[in-house]
Amino acid sequence: MTIDHVLHRHLPRLSPSHYQGFSFIHWTMAMNDRTTGWLTPALHAQVREFMLHAFVRYDLVCPTYCLMPDHLHLLWLGVAPKSNQRLAAAFFRKQVNELLQPHKLQKQAYDHVLRESERERGAFQSTAFYILENPVRAGLVAHAQDYAYSGNVVPGYPSLDVWDNDYWDKFWKLYEVLRKRNP
């Protein structure tokens, strides 16, 4: 295998059905060459807007995300049988790459489709907290809630805050309501 072949190969993907419907996926999107210097409050607001458009278009919610200086962590959930995370990720990445110029996301995102056991509330919330704790582990802040570039995006619920004490109770109730709207 040549070095050019290694540099241009794609990460393996599961079948499309794993990314559709009520799937739970932790996406990691890294910057080309792990470049930094692009993350600003204005860009953060724009990335949230792009997520919102992708979620309305493809029936998704994001209970937790964290934008790091050289990569993004996004935890997305489908709320309808027609939800499609691969299409949503492609749409989102296109929008973000246009905004980031001259910076750019790596050609392919890494995804982890959560298994049934990882979707149980305790395990799921552990994954969410792992994402939110990234800035602490990286030494950017002492407390995760002090990091300015993390949160959640649930279309129609702008005041929902991942740091509120009752967030998870509210989130799961909303998730069930959204799922029931889309049988």
C-alpha cells in the first residue's frame, strides 16, 4: 500500500440504515492539519445556526455539542423515521467549510453510532458529559460550564440549557414529544 493510498482512503462506514431514523450518533469533525484560530463567538453562533437548519431539514436534535479549537464534538439524535444523519452531516459540513475559509474540516468525519446499551439514559448522559468535559481535559477551563463553545441545539427550544439542573428531565420529555409527532 502506498502512502498516497493511505492518505486518500476513507474511514469505513456502516450501512446507511444505521444513520437513519431514531439513531444516536457522536460525530467528531476535525480541522485539516488540526488548525486553530478559527473559533470565535461569531463563528460559534453561525455553527449553531447551521445545526438548526440541518436539524429542521433532517429531523434531528443535539442534546450536547462542544467546539474545540481544532475539532468539533456533536451528539445528534434522530426524532423521526425519515431522519438522516449522513445527509445532515454532509449539509452541515458544507455550510461550515464555506464559513471557515481558508480553514477547512478534514475530508471525512469520524462517527460513533451508539449501541442500544449506550443509548440507555445513564450511559448516554455519560457520553454527553464526556463531550462537555473536553475543554477541562484539554486545560482550556477549570469547569466545563465555563467553556463558551459548548451547549445544545433543540429546534423550537432556544432557552433549553444543558447546564440547568433539570436539563436532562426536560430534554428527554421533549425528545419523546418530538418522536411522537413523527410516528
